[in-house]
Amino acid sequence: MTIVALLQLDHTVGDIDANVKSIENAVGIAQENGADLAVSSELAISGYPPRDLLEKHGFVRQCIEATKSIQVSIPTIVGTPIPPEAERTKPGNGAVRIIPGRPTRVVTQKQLLPTYDVFDEERYFHPDSKPGILRLLDGQNIGVTICEDAWQHAGLVPSDYSVDPIEQLSSFSIDGETLKMSLNLSSSPFHIEKQDTRAEVARCAAKTLEHPFLLCNQVGANDDLIFDGRSLIAWPDGYMIQAPAWKEGILLIDIEKRSGKFLLLNEEDVIDCEIFDGEPTIISRYTELLDAITIGVRDYCRKSGLESVVLGMSGGIDSAVSAAICVRALGSKNVIGISMPSRHSSDHSISDAEFTAEKLGMELLSMPIEEIHHSAESTLIHELEKGHSVAAENIQSRLRGMLVMGVANARGAMAIATGNKSELAMGYCTLYGDMAGGYSPLGDVWKTEVYELAKAINNEAKSSGHDEPINESTMTKPPSAELAPEQTDQDSLPPYEVLDSILQLHMEEGLDADAISGFTGLDIALISDILLRFANNEHKRWQMSPSPRVSKRAFGQGWRQPLAAKKN
Amino acid sequence: MTIVALLQLDHTVGDIDANVKSIENAVGIAQENGADLAVSSELAISGYPPRDLLEKHGFVRQCIEATKSIQVSIPTIVGTPIPPEAERTKPGNGAVRIIPGRPTRVVTQKQLLPTYDVFDEERYFHPDSKPGILRLLDGQNIGVTICEDAWQHAGLVPSDYSVDPIEQLSSFSIDGETLKMSLNLSSSPFHIEKQDTRAEVARCAAKTLEHPFLLCNQVGANDDLIFDGRSLIAWPDGYMIQAPAWKEGILLIDIEKRSGKFLLLNEEDVIDCEIFDGEPTIISRYTELLDAITIGVRDYCRKSGLESVVLGMSGGIDSAVSAAICVRALGSKNVIGISMPSRHSSDHSISDAEFTAEKLGMELLSMPIEEIHHSAESTLIHELEKGHSVAAENIQSRLRGMLVMGVANARGAMAIATGNKSELAMGYCTLYGDMAGGYSPLGDVWKTEVYELAKAINNEAKSSGHDEPINESTMTKPPSAELAPEQTDQDSLPPYEVLDSILQLHMEEGLDADAISGFTGLDIALISDILLRFANNEHKRWQMSPSPRVSKRAFGQGWRQPLAAKKN
């Protein structure tokens, strides 16, 4: 047993047949390339996260039957839901060994069930209480853990579990034999602060276990979760080999020689892995974000059977960056922009959108909203005369939302909502207007980061010999919703640098107004006002579309108390 | 110790000050009426469910400080979040004793943390491992449990817990003294199948414990959860006293005399409780649903600081019933209807809406959409000519959504979405069109049940001497979205009786197509088609507004896998 293959695949939630086929295909390639053992990611058969599919009649049974049917020629460990052992018990999140000529057997089930942030595993799974050991015929024994099982040991969980599966494994011995290595099947979602965290987890485990620790991670996106891959192996001395991010393929590791290579799955190509003793190379933050969101858009569309998207293009930075990302994900012929100027639109709102669309090579429709805006105002005239001014502003945004949806429905495409996280946090956006769309690429990206993404997009174009798609005017004009004469965002919001820093400390670090003021030196009244507004707009976020989760803490199902909000 | 007061109050999530004041006020009234001990509902200080507020910096600390500040003149048990005992540990869901002249002390923390359906408690709380005992100065000892703690014993949990707090209490003794009674602090949400379930739980506990078991339940609504109250006491022989549903007040029980009365909180009135040896009286299903949804609308608006609502009125059954419920919740002067006929609208769509609005005494605006519809079609003409027909149909619905939102924004009111659960399940509704609104009163009510609600509304009007608000035409015409000529729902949906029975078996009982076919005798192809369509419309429900949860199993956060849906 010297060559291990970690199957870094892009599984689809619920598509059991396709998941089985992709594993069989990859194991075949691994075996041809000399692998002795293949390892899948966590819940590879169901895809991760399976959520309520697990409660669907027969689903868990289908998963285990499909797992048992897998045809492979080398020993393979596969992640799958496991039917409960007793009545009135939940299923397990397990690893099954498939060894030619021997009966299929459950090696272990996950002990530590993360139930925080994007995770809800206590909801669906029953925890195991012992470590998993894979006994191979050649007398080698291998420890097996599943994702979170390895994280308690590194102290990288928000609140401590009562057990530590890595400690359990370290005290394990069979007839005096120690373990040769340990495996971890992961579906560990991406966020932008996480790049080197898994290396820390693997090294910490390898050091305690005194043998190599291998972690196979899913790649691709399901719903709002994104998986970067970066499968890896760590030795007790800190030496590591890591697969590339965002690529589907096989990390082939020679345990004895401490060498590895990554076989790309679709391109019949081999790429080098990163090998390091110290810190892994950290990819530039905005290159990384760009790749993450692109994968999010691409997989959301592909797995939903959608080829093309439609978005409104205002000439502003958000829609320009959204368009560029969609083109990156789906190709320029599958992205349709619509310019929808109103009487409040500036001249450059049209020309800047045209510039970006032309450079991206995408279609741009022109649909001025003046006539329909006038009709809508006439219909609502008595209400608008005496009502809040926001009513009149929102009409334009909702008419645009209606037009974008009209084109999307006519073409069988999906509408893209172009709003960013700063706007959504403040409610500086219109329900059923600019919030309309099946997916929000920038919904977890602060406004200040949108500008950095724009630069990364321009840099990428330039370095590959193309014109920059986002022009100077789009980059530098004052942000404006253009829903009232001479309006800019800063009429009703603080500068985005200030706003984003306050919101980030509140959302991601959990700080209250006093603590944020102490940390930033900003005025407490300003901070309190922002936090109140953030809380009071929960009700809008309740209805926002899914968005690729890239930040340390995204808007989530937990962020929902319109009632509490009003009082705090 | 003979008189116990169960404080059946309507707490607001996050409004700590108001929750403290309402407890102090209620305990004062209880004491004036002879109570020796007062008991609140679960998490009365934070309100239930506090969700992510628990992760907000300082929130749990504020709750416990507020609890310690409570001024009462009789011993009182109060539900509140409890700060964690150790670092890197979650808070507890606890009960604190407040006894004049003695230190405030945590009596117990919840052991069984429900994490299924609408519950997510493993996410937020650390479980306790021992039962709670309240020791009073007169030498009496009282068992204390929190909500779910009592449900394992009755076997009424979806999957078994490893401990049973009622069994723990039953084996408890202090210096040979047994417990005089046991308490349960609950925030047990309503659903339509649950009316007599809590009685079963309490009786089962009382029988095992061989002493009276008292359960105090929250009343009112927070977000999408509704609480019916119905606080109760059961004796070991099955004798029970139960407080009324939907009323805020104090259930005052004389333990020795086995008698009780309910003091209404706001009306200075006393009403009789139900006393029964056998089964409790089950309120008629649709009277109960009507009350539940009315409380949902009323509390959602009141707690969000909203006085009035706006809704589109098509002359159809859904908008008529929604309007009647809103009038019931908020009063006729706070409900604004809009009639928005298009070229596809029938004559009766206007006259039926006028009839209902007039009988309900509410304002009805008229805003024909022909002109704006024409403008929108002109703008989209090239797309509509070659595109899917659904694009043209949806425009009308979205224009109406825009008008409803326009009136709501102008008046500072909330838009009401009038769609029902059958439509939402099938995606037979328009995103940003008829789905637009801050709250969906009928979002968890099957279409067939909407008709029953209409009858209950008419019966209520008749029995109080008023005209029936929903006329024969609205009740009997074929349901139609009226988005195309001569269109009816049954052009693209099976009859609602069939549809609802299939969806209910799938969603609430977890049956697959084969099982549903076996149970109903319906054609398997029809069933499979419906289940596929149900799954393929996850993405729409992702963006639906909150709706009062009244069914055994509502659409929930778990029902979200647009990707899986496409494949299953």
C-alpha cells in the first residue's frame, strides 16, 4: 500500500446515479495510474449537503444500495448516508469500504456533527461513538474519520465537543500494530478566511497520530455552498502535498516517496500539486473570490439544467462585475444584459453598460422604461402624491425587475440579482426589484470588495491580452441607484469603507456597537444607527435569492427575526 | 403551596424589557389572586425562538441580568437563556427561580434539544444532564422540566433521545421526600394536528410521576411560529384542567381542590377553563385554523410595528379569505384591497371583490392594469413574440405585485401575499408577482382548506348577525389565475382534492409515489408528475415570504435543494 488516490470530485446533491458513475470512473483512472486505495469525499453518494432529502422516504436506502453496487478493482472508501441501526433513530454520515472479493462494510460514521453556521448535521444524523479502522488484507490498518471529526483536535470549532476522534485514533492499536495512516472524508465548504485552515487541521492530526493524515475534499458548488477542493496530505513533520483548488480530479500520492500529482478529470492532463513545509501559498484574495463565485454560478446553472442568464446592466460596478463573472462561468453567448434607462439615468449609465457588454462579447438589449414608468405612475398617482417618497423610487426598480424576469422567462434563462452584501445588509435595495433573480453572485460580497473584484477581472483580461471590460467611468463614478434626481448611495449611507468595516465586525466577529467603536474609533451613534438598520432589514433578506457563500459568516437561515429586529 | 399560576403570555423575541415587565405584571395579578407560585413559559425573557440573537454579543448576558432584576413577591420560575458555565460552550435553555429574600438560582437547563421540523436547538444550546428540582422553604420539592424534556416519555418525538428526564424525576427523592408536583416550561408551537397531544404528554408524565404535572405554554406568534397557549395541569388519574387557546392570561390552579380559573390579562375578566377526565374538546378544525392564522397576522404586524396591510383582490377565494382574516386581525380600517382587472379578467372578478370588501367594511382601490400592461408588452414585444408563453402571463402578475407594493410603500403598510400552499407547492404562482408580500396568511393552507376557511368565515359573520362576506360566486367559480383567455387552474393542475391529498401524504407523511399510489389508488404517473413538479419548484419557495405555520409539516428551511430537485 503505497499509492493512495483522493477523489476530488464535483458531486451533485440527490443525483445518486451520476455520483456513483463519477466515482467508478475516477477509481478506474486511479487504478490505471497505480493507486492501491481510493478515497472519496464526505457523502459523495448523496452529494453534500443532502438536507431534507435524508428525510425523504427511501432516500438513505437508495444511497446505501447504490454504494454496494459500485464496481471498482481496488479498495475504495466511499462516503454515504447509512441507514439507522435501530428504529426511531436517525441515519449516520458514514464511510463504506468496497474491497473486491470482500463484503461491503461500514467502516465508520461521523462522530462530530457540526450544527452551526452553514451546518445542520445534528438535525439529520445520529453520531457514532468510536473511531473507524479500515483493515486491509495485507495487514495494514488505516484510521478513518469524517470531516468535523478532525477539527476538534485542532481546536478549530466554535464550541468544544465532548470527544476528540483524533485522540481516540492515537490511542488505538490492534494486536500491538499501529496505524499506517489516517484518512478524512470531507465536504468542507469554502470561505475566504479558510485557505490555510485545513492544512492546520491535517498537520495537527498527523503530528498527534505520528503517521500521514490524508484529507479528501469535495469540489464544486451545491446550492449556496462552494467547495474549493484542495485535498491534501500532511506528515507528522509538517511536510504537505495539496491538490489545486476548483479543479475536479484525482490527487495521487505516493506515501513512501512523499510525492504527489493531480490528474485532471476532464482534460486528461496532469498538473503539479503544491508541496510545502511551511505555510501554503495563499492565492490573492480577489483572484480566489473570483474563482469561488464563478464556480458558484457555473454549478448552480449546470446542476439546475440552465444554460443562460439575464441581468440588468445599469453601467454601475455591481452589474458590470456580475456580468463579467457570469461570462466567466457560462461563456459570453449565454449571458444577456439589459440596459433599462429611466428619466433619472445619467448618460454614462447607458454607455458604460454598452462598453462592458461589448468587451465581454455578450448581448445587450435596450429597454428604456420611460413609457411604462409613466403608465405606472399614472395608475398610482393618488397614492404617490400623498405617500412616502420611497414608493415612487421603488417603482422603477420593480419595473426593471419585471423586464429582466420577462426576458428570462421568454428565453428559459435565469435572472441574476446583482446586489451586493452591503446593500442587502442595509436594505438599500428593492424587494422584487433589483433583488429579483434566482441567484445573487455578489450577495455575500461587500461593496468595497466588488471594486477589488473589478480590478481582478480587468487584470485577468489584460494579462490574457484582452481589453479590460470595466471602464474607468464605471470604476470611479459615485455609486448611485439612480432612482431620484442626482441621487447617490452616500446620500443615505455612510462611505462604504466605513459601512463595510462596521458590518463585518458585527456579522463576522459578533461585536456590538460599543466593541466596534472601541476597535475602530468610529462614532458610537453612527455604528448604532447602522446596526439598527441592519437588524430592521431582516425581513428583506428573508426573501433574497441564494448566493454563493464566500465570507466567514454569510447571511443565513439563522439571521431571521424581523420582530426582534424592531426592538434591538 | 396550593395555588399555582401558569403565566400564559405573548412574549416578543428580543424585547427583553417588555418580556420582564409583562412577567412582573402577571405575577402581581397572580399574587393578588392568591397564588403561592408563578411559572413562566420557556425562554420567556428572550421570547421564543430567539435564534441567532443568542449568538449576538452580550444578548445571553442581558437576558440573565434582566431575569435577576425581576421584582416579584411570590416564588416565580422564569425561562431564560443561561450563560455557559465554561468557555467554548454554548448557553443553556434554562429555568431560574426567583424567590423573595433568597438568591436567584438556575433550577435546571433543558436536556432534550429538539432539532427537527421548526426546531434548531442543538444549534444554539448546550444540554443539561440532570433533572431540575425546586426546593421551597416550606420543605416542598418540585420537579422542573423544559418543553421537549417531557416528550420523550410519551414517545412523541420523531427519533428517540438517549435520556428521559421524566424517568429521571420519577426516581428522584430527597431525604425520603418525594416531589409534590412537576412543572414544565413550554414554548410548544401550534399545528393543526397537535390539539390534544400536549394533554397526552402531561398525563403520561403525571401517571409515571404519581403527582400533578403542570405545563405552561407561550401564546401568540413570533415570525412564522404560532403558539396556542392551552397551558394545563394533569393529575395521575387523568383528570385535567386546560387554559383556553389564543388568550393571554393566567391559569390559576388550586392543586388540592383540583380546580382552576383563567384570568384574562387585558380584559380584567375571568373565563372558565376546560376540565376533563377523558379527551379534551377538540375545536372545529377550521375555526381553529382561522384563529391560528389571525393570531399570526396580528402578532407579525404588531411586533413589527405595522398597523395596516395591502392586498390584491381578484374576486377569487384566496384573496377573499386573506382579506377577511386580515380584517379579523387588524380591523377593517387597517386593510386596503386593490382590484386590478386586466383584459383577461372576468366581470365577476371586480364585482365579487367589491362585494367582499363592502361586507368587510374595508377600503377597495381600483387600478385597472390595461394601460401599464400594454406598455410592458410593447417594451418586451420582441422577447414575447418568440418566447415561452409563461413570460406574457407572468407580466400581469408582476405588474399587480408592483402596484400592491407601491400602495404599501406609499402608506407605510405591509403587502400581503394571498397564495395558498397548493399553488406554492406546484409553483403555480409568480415570483415577484402574486408571491410578493411580507407575509402569506395562506402559505401553509391547502387550497381545499381555503374553501373550508371561507365557510367558517361566513358562518362566523352569520352567527354574529352580519352579512356573509364571501359570496356564492367566489365560492363556486372554477379557480383561475386569469392570466390568459378562459384559463382555469385545472388546465394545468389536477383537481385540488386530488392534488392536495397527494401533496399532503408526500410532505407530511414522507410517502413516495409508490406508497401514495398504494394508499390512494391514484395513478402512479400522475403522482410522480406532481412530486417532480413539487421538487422542481424548490427555487421559488426559497424566496417566499414567511407564513404562519399551521400544518403538521410546513415548507421549511430544510426544503431547499433546487439542484437535487431537478434530478429526482
